Amino acid sequence: MDQFTINLLFVGASFALYIGIAIWARAGSTSEFYAANRGVHPVTNGMATAADWMSAASFISMAGLIAFTGYDNSTFLMGWTGGYVLLALLLAPYLRKFGKFTVSEFIGDRFYSQTARIVAVICLIVASVTYVIGQMTGVGVAFGRFLEVSNTSGLLIGACVVFAYAVFGGMKGVTYTQVAQYCVLITAYTIPAIFISLQLTGTPIPALGLFSDTASGEPLLTKLDAIVTELGFADYTAHHSNTLNMVLFTLSLMIGTAGLPHVIMRFFTVPKVSDARWSAGWTLVFIALLYLTAPAVGAMARLNITDMMWPNGGIEGGAVSVEEIDTDPRYDWMKTWQKTGLLDWEDKNGDGKIQYYNDQNAEMQTLAEEKGWVGNELTKFNRDILVLANPEIANLPGWVIGLVAAGGLAAALSTAAGLLLAISSAVSHDLVKGAINPSISEKGELLAARIAMAVAIVVATYLGLNPPGFAAQTVALAFGLAAASIFPALMMGIFSTRINNTGAVCGMLAGLVVTLVYIFLHKGWLFIPGTNSFTDADPLLGPIKSTSFGAIGAMINFAVAYTVAGMTKETPQEIKDLVESVRIPRGAGAAQDH
């Protein structure tokens, strides 16, 4: 059986499972659509939240960014994991205790303002749509490779699949679909990692294999450092980026994580407050299985790729020849990925070999002149393809490749569904029912939710055709927007009685607008290529890249909110009492049982 057929079998079987679950658990009421009727078990919810959380950025893109940068990109791991701890400890139980369906509804009621609710909806939509762009980017990469079509065709096919099960299932259908998707994605991520760790180090646990010796007796990371520095790249294990930007980036990811509406919504689906805490604990366990494996996947893949490009023992042994790529089955993965437009190479100097090195390094430029090289000839290697290509690079069995195909799609589709649900809930429940037409029927509200979700899919698909970065980089922008707008409002809403409606609205708008403008200045207005004035290689504010600005946006939000609140009317006493009741762990009356 050929690889294409194997891929179709794995992907087809997983999709049949997802769509079957969505039909079985189809939402018939607004309570089921928004919060799965508050009947999800904490372990089930923990697994679904982990799938919702571990998006295409985690599964497809993160290890690729770590592989080609090394230690500096471990900030993705630190920021996302640390942020989830913040969410679990500081926000989730209190928001569940408040007993509402959406984040925007909490902000509207806490700040006793329809305007605050609408501004929260706008912040949520901007952050969520940016996040969905990253997911659709991952969907396009995965579908493009495993259906052997172009990246654009893969993106369009993926959008249709998301539409099929997210629009009809609602939160009830999405919850149980995400449980299945978690099982698929974690199996697909760990099995190849175990195989590759055994190949390189003889250790079956990838996280331990990362710090083990290779067959030559040399530690894996030491060997990797030696190889990449020989080719003119930076030490894999060293810190090279600006420390201030690194700290701001990690902080932005952390507080952005804690402000993500689609993850917070998951804690509204459990029966009671204590279940929200247990859900958070279980989610951390399920997330750890992948996040402890990702650094090993990145390092081992980088070592394998470098060995394939220099198969004869480094520069002195000689680069891989064009003939080897064309005839040796070990290099078939390169030709397959070339069809997607995400991988390419060119024999620029006509010597019949493909030299892979850092042609921006001064020492390598001198060496290149001596050897007659005219630049790096591995002209394109999209970071988002690394995890999906990893089993092929390591020459693993066909069924493993098919499993990874299903896992990559599960990761992208699970988060896309959760985000689209957050968008549709904000539009239908908070905007249509909450502000435009409070008397709308339940049937009409469900219809509005599904229409909003369909429109969001179309917008995200269109923007996903020209994303502002790799999947994880685009997602980092979304985290920055959530950090600058939603997180401060939630924190002040729960822990401060001083912030009034005017302060909250001004803070959210200030944080969102400033951060959005900074991102657009670097990534293009509305992410349209060529409309940017700066780049992340040469940022507007010293070393601070667009992906790191969310932390500064959050500081602006807090500062504006407290300043305006101090100049305007005090928070009403009944709202102060409400805030106190939400924070009290026990004895809060009926609210405790919601």
C-alpha cells in the first residue's frame, strides 16, 4: 500500500470519528451550544481543554521554531505553560463561580456596562480571528502535504471540514470531538518521538534522550552544537537574542494565555466550581505529555536534517548531491514536500550538490568563496513542516507517517473549532442577544451563532492564505492582543473593586489599539503584505518585536484603567459586593452551586 493511501486511511478514519461525534452530540439548545449544558466531567474537560490548548502552533510549529533557533525559542514553552498556571489559579475558578456563558458577559455584568460588554466582544473577536489565522495556516500545511496538493488547496479543504463539525456541534459536540482529537494528537506526537529517540540515543523517553549520548558516545546536544556552529549557525544551546525582548515575549505569552476566551470558556462547562479547579489540574497533566517532548523533537529533527544535507561527515565530507536527492529513497520526503511550495532547493553554482549553511555569517562567506559556493542552496524550509516531515526524515514506517498526518490535523482543527465557538458565542450571545435584540428566540440565537461562525471561517481562511508568519508566530500575535485587552480587564474585574465601567472600557481600548497598531506597523495593515513600516528584525522600539508588545499593551491597559477610574465616579456598592462574593471560596450562597 502506498503512502498516499495510508495517509487517506488515517485522516479519513479520524475525520469520520470527529464528524460522527459532532452529529451524536449535536447541540439542540443554547445551553448545550455555549456550555455543553454544564455537564462535562473534569477529566473529560481537562482532556478537551488540552486539545483546545495544543493547537497547530504547539503540534506543528513550535518544535520547528525551536529546531531552527534553539534555546531562545524555548520562550514558547515557558510562556504558554506558565500562562496556563496563571489561568488555572487566578481566573478559571472565579469565572466559573460567576456562572455566565462567555467572557464578554462577565465583563459586561462586572463593569455594569453594555459598552464594556461590546468592547470586550471586539477585543475577543480581534484576538480570536488572529489566532484562527495561525490554525488555518497549520491546516493548510497539513492538508497540502498529506493530500499531496498545494498549500492553498489544503487550506480550503480544511476550512470545509472545520465548518462541517464546528458549526453544527456547538460546545457539546466540540467538547467530545476534542477528547478524541487529544487522543489522536498525543499518540501521533509521542510515537515518532520515541522511535527517533531510540534511533539516536537508545533511550525510549524523548525528554531523557535529549540529554543522553548518541551512538558515538557524544552527548546529543554537544554533537548538535558542534554541527550547527560548523555550518555558521549560532550555538543551539546558547542564548543569543535580546534579554529584554525575551522577557517581554514570555510575559506576553503568559498573560495572553490567561486571557484567551476559547480556553476560559471550557471552564464554564463543568457542573461546579471545584470541578473547574480539577479540570485545570488534569489539563496541565495532559499538556505536559506534549510539552516535555517538544524540545527533544526539535533538537533531534535538526540533527537528522543536518546529517541528511551533509551525509558524508560535514563540510569536508561534502554536501548531498542532486543525484542523491533524485534517486535515494531516503530523500523522497524532500520531493514530496517540494510539491506543497513549503520546501525548495537550487544548485546555484552548478556543482551538482546542495550546500546548506548560514550564508549571512562572515566566516562562512570567506569559506564559501574558497570553495566556489554562491549561497545557501536549501532555499526554503518552512518551519511549520518539520514535525509533519519528521517521521519521513527519520525513515519511520508508513503507518507512523499516516498517524502524524491525523495528529497534525487534529491539533489544528480542535483549536480552530474552539476559537470559532468563542467568536460565534460573542457575536450571538453578547452582541445580538445582549445588545441588538434582547428578545431574540433561542432558535434565532443559535442561527446567529452559526452564521457568525461561518463568516469567521471565511475571514480566517482568506487571511490564512497570506499569514503574517509561521503558525506559532501568528498565534503569538493573538496572545499579545489577548494580553493587552482581555487579561487586565478580567484581573481587575475579579481582584479590584476600585475599577469602574469607564476605567475598564478606556483600559481595554487603549491596550487593544496601541498593541494592534504596533503589530500592523511591523506585519502590515490588516496583515496585508508590503504595507508594514518596520520589521521584527529592526523594530520601532529598540529590541521589542511585535510578538512581545502584548506585555507593554497590558501595562498601558492597567495604567489607563486605574487613572480613569480614579478621575470618575466610584464603583456602585452592589458591584463591590458582587466582586467580594465571587472571590470568597465558600459560603457565597447560590452562586457556589452554579
